[in-house]
Amino acid sequence: MSDAHTSASGESHGSVGSYLTGFVISVLLTAAAFGLVMAHTFSPSGTAGAITLLAVVQIVVHLIFFLHMNASSEQRWNVMAFAFTVVTVLILVGGTVFIMHDTAINMMSR
Amino acid sequence: MAHNITADAAHAHEEHHESPVVFGFWLYLMTDCIIFGTLFAVFAVLRTQFNGGPNGHEVFELSGVGIETAILLLSSITYGFGMIAAHDNKISTMRTWLGVTFLLGLGFLFMELREFSHMIAEGNGPDRSAFLSSFFTLVGTHGLHVTCGLLWMAVLLFQTAGKTELNERMINKLTCLSLFWHFLDIVWICVFTFVYLMSVI
């Protein structure tokens, strides 16, 4: 029923099935992140890396299943704007952390 | 003849195009993304500046964060079901799902405010240390967004009351709020990962 709905209109507003798929994957990824931290399976840096990876995967899952991002021509500018934003945020966060860490070392405040 | 068919096809294609309103709102969300990026950068720099105050281990309660995450995740999918009903023009179903989403959002906000008031009551307010200042700013900004989303949802519930058909304008409004709501969920993924979980590792 829901699949027919999506294909009939060709619009990207999802179906019950796609929302449920996204939801189940998200729950698993969230549970994995919380589980890893609570169980102390890996070393602290290993856990940090693992939950970062889980967060990135979950963001992509949300973008695809909940925000209906895809490679169609209709979505091209949305994806373009998003890609530009991701680059901006990475420069912003990465640059800030890098500069402030360097400053802290040079000022010997740590 | 052939020309007419192509024109019709082009017209039909045109109709399914995303509204410029939705694209404009998407661009707003991207700028919001940069606001959150900035606040995350601030938190990343200040997360170890405790000034003799408590660290994340001492102030964060993971079980509460887990419940908040579950509520927000659930509210994302209930809003999604609402949007599906909206596209099928099932207005009462859509309003029910929106109502459920609203209550879940309210529950999330309630838990967050309770956490904040607990921390402030114990003397661990935003004035305690740079770490707590950046924590309250970041998570508080997210909470403020959720509050705005709830107000918006209440307005849309009010505007769709007693309607028998949803026009394109209303669908666009609902679509924009759905993008906003799902976007807040994405920000929350970063919050629980980089703020809460990272601080208690």
C-alpha cells in the first residue's frame, strides 16, 4: 500500500516501511553507542572512535530515511547546499579545535 | 501532438517538483547547522575546563539521556507517519500523529528541564565552569529549538482543525516542520554522542 503510494507520485516523502526501516536502524545504532560506553569494552580512545563512527552512520540513516535525501535531480540543490554546509562545519569545528589546542600547548596552559 | 505530450509530461514533472518554500527552509536549516557547529566547536574547546568543578561523569545521568533519546527518536517516526497521512489527505489521522509527536516533544522538554534544574539546584549551573557554560548553551539552544518546533506544531494543529482538505500551502508548512523536527533529531544524535557519551567514557 505504502510502496505503491511512493512510486505512484514519484515524490520523496517516504512510506511507512521506509520510516520503520530507518527507525529500527537508528534504535540499533543508538543502543550500540550507549552499550559501548556503558560496557567499557574498548579503551577510551577506541570507544570515542567507535561512537563517532556510529553517530556519522546514524546521521546518514536519518538523512536518507527521515529527511528523504537522495541522488535524484530534484534533490540536487538540497544535497549541494548540505555538502557545502558539512564542509563549512568541518572546517569550523576542526579548525577551532586545532587552533585552540595549539594555543593551549604554546601558552603551556595544560 | 508529440509536442503536446512532451509539454504535458514536463508539466506533470513540474507539479511534483519540490516547492521553493521547502528549499528555502532547507537553506535556513543549513545555516542553523552552522550555529550548532559553532556551539559544538565551543564545547569541544571548553569540555576539559572544569575550574575545580564537576566533570561530565559527575553531572550527567546516562539513563535519563537514553530515555530522552528514545523519546526524540520515537517522535521523529510519529511525525513521519503524520506526513504520510497528510499526503494521503487523511487529516484526522495526520492530526492524531501530530498530537502524539507534540506530547513526545513535550515529554522530552520536561525531562531536559528537570535535568537542568537538578544540576542548577546542586550548584552546577552554567556559572560553575566553562565546561558547564558551554554545555548549557549547546543543549539549551537545542531545547529552545524543540520549544519552537512544539509551538509551530501547536499552530499547525490549530490551523488544520476542522479542515476537510489540505491545500499545497498547508502541505508545505507541514513539510517544513517535518524537516525542522528531523533536523533537531540529527542535532540530538551529535549531542548525545559528543556531549554526554564522550564525557562519561
